[in-house]
Amino acid sequence: MTVRALETPEVLRRADELARIYQRAFGYSDERRDHFRDTRLAYLPLYDGALTLGAFDGTDLVGFVYGFDYQPGHWWPQQVGPALADAGHAGWTDDAFELNELEVLPEHQGRGHGTALLRELLSRVAHRHTLLSTTADPGDRAKVLYRRLGFVDLVPGFRYAGVAEPANIMGRRRAG
């Protein structure tokens, strides 16, 4: 398995492939897959500091991670920023990177691909803080990975507007 950067033109060329990984990792519908491809991937070039990495098994893309600079005017920061401030964590939004997605195909999970992707991303991000959202499910395997690599719960049980299921907002401070 290898991990390498995917520059924006390659992300856009591989948008269908990335969207299928996203769909399979979560078991989402074709509609949700297409929405991810047509919005989140298509708009990636508009985000400051965008960074995308892919995990490859030979020549096959089996996982990816991406994120960008935390930008207060964007949707996610508008959602989580007030909740972080209310929880006494407003400082976490200073010099922050927003880890947006980390997905690995189900048949490749448990092989260290997610760990390798996240470690490489964290080694490349110069920001003091990295923020992410994950499920509030205590059995979520992703939380085990995040905690193992230094992430802590900042806002457990967070509720996005219009979303029934709670989420956890997590953060990691850069060492040193």
C-alpha cells in the first residue's frame, strides 16, 4: 500500500472513483454518492489550503482523505464554530485545518490504510489545530483511530441543523 498526494486536477479526473469509495464506505445511495461528487469534490478547488491524499493497493485507489483550511465563512465552520465557542473551545478554530473526509473501501478496512492516510495528512498539515466531525456512535471505529492519533472530543453529541443523528466534533493540537 502506498499513500500519495492527489493534486486537484487528478481529484477532479477521479471524482467518480472517489465518490464510489465514499458511497461504499458508508453504504450510501447513488443519489448521495452523486451529490458528494457534484458538490463536495467539484468545489474542492475553491477551498484554500486543500489537501487530498490517496491510498493505493498497487494501482487501485482504495481510500482517500482530504481537507482544507478552516474558513469561518463556509458551511461547516458556521455550524460548528458557535458550538465550539459555547463549549469553551473557541481557540481551536484559530490556525485550524478542517479534515473533511477519510474513507477506505470496506474490504480494505482494518489493514492500516486509514492510519497511513491520516498520519500522512497530519505530517503535511502545518496548522496548530485539526478539526473533524464523526458520528456520536460510541462503537464507531473511526473514533478509535482518531483518538489513537491524538484527537480529543470537543463537542460530543453535536447536532447539525436539520440532521437527526448527533455527531462528535473532535480536535487535535499539533505537537510542539
